[in-house]
Amino acid sequence: MVLESLYNIKDVRKHPSEIFILGVIGTILAIIISSFLNRGGLFLVFLITLAVLPLTIKQLKYEERRCEYDHFWNYLYSLGFFSRHKDLIVDYFCLILGITLSISVSYLILPTNVSSSIFSDQILTISSITGHATASGIFSKILFNNIGVMVICFAFSLFYSSGAIFLISWNASVLGVVVGQGAKNLMGLPSIPLVLFSYLPHGIFEFSGYILAGIAGGILSIALARHKESRKHFLFVLQDSLLLLAMGIVFIFIGAIIEVMFI
């Protein structure tokens, strides 16, 4: 794939901004193709996923090759918990930001009929959420919905190590449309940073939950496939995976509390 061949894994690890650029390019290409084919919604997210997935798989293979050497495991054991996973967490956030900003800008600059078609499923999802904003039990609805997404992220990554990319891309696309709608009601393009910042208090916790669940499933998937090589290594990865999942649940809970406060 052309996009994949443009990036070197070692360079990406040193410069996470390249992941952001990949998210922007992949999203723009997906929007152009969706517009040309007169398709949108989940099809758009599928194209975005298709664009960024090869590099994600390349990253996992890179980690897997590194794990073949005992000196790497010794190095890994010497690191703190956050140091072991910070690179992937930063990469995911850069990807989310790239997708979100690209979609919010596209939502504003495209003709209304085109944006309504391309982002149809996202608009429908937003309408269903805002339509229940005054309903009783909103906290439990938000909490269980987000935990459900997080569990699916974990399961997708567990059975297909980079499977969480689709769900994370979907949520980033919904956030992008929300930001675009908010900016449209204010001053247009200059308002995007302001609107995006207004969603950060709860959004950063929710996306953190999804990302941690995706990483937890991905590393556990690799560990299960290689568990016969070393029980010690497997238990080490299992412990990290469970801790990441637990942290994800805590972040989702905090995010739900903050979101209810802002409704």
C-alpha cells in the first residue's frame, strides 16, 4: 500500500506527528472516495481504517520481532508501566486527532447535501444521543454505552490484534462531526479549536478508555499466540493487559461523570 510504504516504523516511533499526518491523509482520501461513490457513514470509516491499518499491523510486527530477543525482555522489565505503553498511546491519540480535525474541517467546507450524505450515520448517532440528553438515567446510559464500546475494542483487538482501529476511527469520526456542527454554529473554521477543546474534558477520558482496551487486547493477543515460548513473559504481558483494561474502565467512568456534568 502506498501510504504504508511512505512511513518507516522507527521514524514513526521517534516522530508521532507522522501518525497524525497519516490520519489526515487517510481521512481526506476516504472522504474523496466516499463522495465519488456517493457512499458514507460506516463505509467512510471502513476506508479510513483501511488506510491506517497496514501501518498499525506493521507496528505490531515490529514489536513482535523485538520480543524475540532476551535482551529486549530484560529492557522491558526494567521500564515502568507507563513507559512500556506510552508510544502506542501517543500514536493512537495522534491518529484520533488527525481523523477528528480532518472530518470537522470537511464537514464545514463541503456543501450541506454532500456532508449530510457522507456523514449520515454519524449525524444519526449524534441525533440519537442528544435526543436522550434530558432523559432520566442519562449517566447509566452513557456509562454502559461507553463500557460496551470499550469491551468491543478489547475483544476486537484480542481476536484480531489491530481490530480496535475501526471502532476508534468510528468514534473519532463522530467527534469530528460534532465539532464541525458546533463550529458551524459559531464562526466556522476558526472556531474548531475552541469547540474541540470544549469536548476534551470528557472526550480525553473516553478515548483513553478505548485506546487502553485496544492496547490490552492487542498485546494479549500476541502473548497468547506465543505463550509456549515463555510462561514468565506471558504472565508479565497478561498482568499489563489486565491493568490496562482496569484503567480503561476507570477512565470511562470518569468520562461519563464529566459528560453528564456538561449536558
